[in-house]
Amino acid sequence: MEKIKIAFFEIESWEKEYVNEQLHLAEISFFTEPLSQENVAEAKSCDVIACFIDSQLTKEVLSKLPHLRMIATRSTGFDHIDMEFCKAHNITVCNVPTYGENTVAEHTFALILELSRKMWQSIERAREGDFSLDGLRGFDLKGKTLGVIGLGHIGQHVARIANGFEMKVLGFDVFEDKKLAKELGFAYVPFEQLLKNSNIISLHVPLNEHTKHLINSHNIGLIKKGAYIINTARGGLIETGALIAALDAGALAGAALDVLEEECFIKEESQLLSKGFPKTCDIKTLLQNHALLKKANVIVTPHNAFNSREALERILETTVVNIRGFVSGKMVNVV
């Protein structure tokens, strides 16, 4: 690697050793804080900036980096970067397109198993010295139908894991890939058919104007009585009031949620690791979510599905690969 100058912003101590080892021929500076107007002068001689989402790479900041040739953002999104300025000044921008595909899928099945085998209740009872089995009877996953809404990278991993449990998998996606369905052994079905025929429904779609309240008061009644719903994607995909009503009525047997509806400001999971992550939320929805927390048939985890050691390491590994690719002229993950 040629002797280039790189500045890593928003870096944690455990990341420095790996970066130094992998980019040892470069001159590297580390900063725990985000890149901003206040500290941009410390990076004015750098060829490469590696940053996270709290670094605001505006026109004003970028104009003070005359040697900058490449930005390696350690995130999937890049709306914190002035892309028009970068294009006009021939600055390459690379991102981390995926990092937690299997990680989120594994957490999804951890939640499914918690519901199907009443793991939490079993553990709590044993801790209290009570080894009775009353009320702890679960159900097998083998032979059950799993409805996967969204067959992107994560949804595909969920389908693969379901095959290992000998489940039948139904899938819904706006873009159908027949070859993929054959390879993974699932069947595409219309959305309403999936709701009506699935024992367990798992959501794996982004939150946008088309998917907000995808599960709502108008269609939640279509879900097979006694089914379970799993959400490790975005809280806004489910209308919270409709979910509570279905649980209270016994239409749904239970739910497992890694996300809640007030998390409307989350664009990607790595944002949760940002020190500047906003903690605002809608009060009404928050109170409804508190009601969910108190239900014995609902499991809530704190948006932790993506948060494995390996997933975070993949973010850093991909960033290093992006920088190496830029230096070698074989660029990858360019946005």
C-alpha cells in the first residue's frame, strides 16, 4: 500500500489495533469524535477519511480537505455526505452495504424459540427453585408454516434456517425471484395468503411510505388464529394499537419484537452505536409499547438483533477492504 494519509473518526479503542495491522503502510490518525468544522483542520492533509454517521461531511467541511480522494463511511447509508460535492471534486465514496444478514436471522430464530419453548419463563422459574412444568408446554417448529415477509439478504437467511427446522416456508416480496425460491425451498404467495396460512410471521422489509403499518387494524384479523408475529426489522411496520388489540382478543398467540414503533428515527442499525443517536419518541406510542412489555406472551429485546461481535467486525473489515481497493485501483462498494 502506498504511503497515504488516513484519518479515522468516531473510532473505538478496540478498532485501532485491527486498522493499524491491516493498513500498516499508511499514515493513520485516530479521532474518537466525529469529523466537524471544529476539527477538520487536523485532517487537512489526509487522502482518505473513514467516518461514521455522526460525521457531517458537508460542502463546508469537505472544502477544507484539499487532498481528499476517498471517503470510507462505516455505515450503509451515506446521507451525511455531500455526494454532489464529492462527484464534482472526484472524491470516491464507499460504504458498508451489508454486515448483519445472518446475525439478524439468528436473532429472529432465537426469538421464535423463546416463544415456541417458553425459554424465558422456564429459566426464571428454575432460578426461583421451582421445577414444575405447569404452563411451560411449548410446540414443535417442525411441520409449522413460517411466513417470511421480505426475501432480501436477511429474509433469505431466515428461510435457510427454517429449512433446518423442517418448517414449510411461505414468502412475500414485491420482487419475486423464482430461482431463489426453488433454491431455498419456499413458495411465493400473495400477502393476504401468507397472513392467513402462516403459524409464525416474520418481517424483514425496510420502513418506507409503502410499508409503514404493513400489519394494521384492517388486515391483522386475517392472520391465522393462534399465530405468532416476529419483528426484527422496523417498529413502524406494525401498527402498535392493532397488535395490542389482537393480543388482547386472543387472535394472536404472541409476539416477539426487537423493534418498537417509536424508533422512527433509525435509518440503519449501526446508527444505534452512534453517540449522537437521538432518543426522542412519540409519547402515545411509547405508552402503548409499555403495555406490550407487561404481556406474558410478548418478548421485547432492545433492537439488539444486529449486535454481534462478528457483525461489528465485518463493518471494520469491509471498511479496510474498501480502502485497500481504492489504493489498488480495484474499487468495491462505491456509492
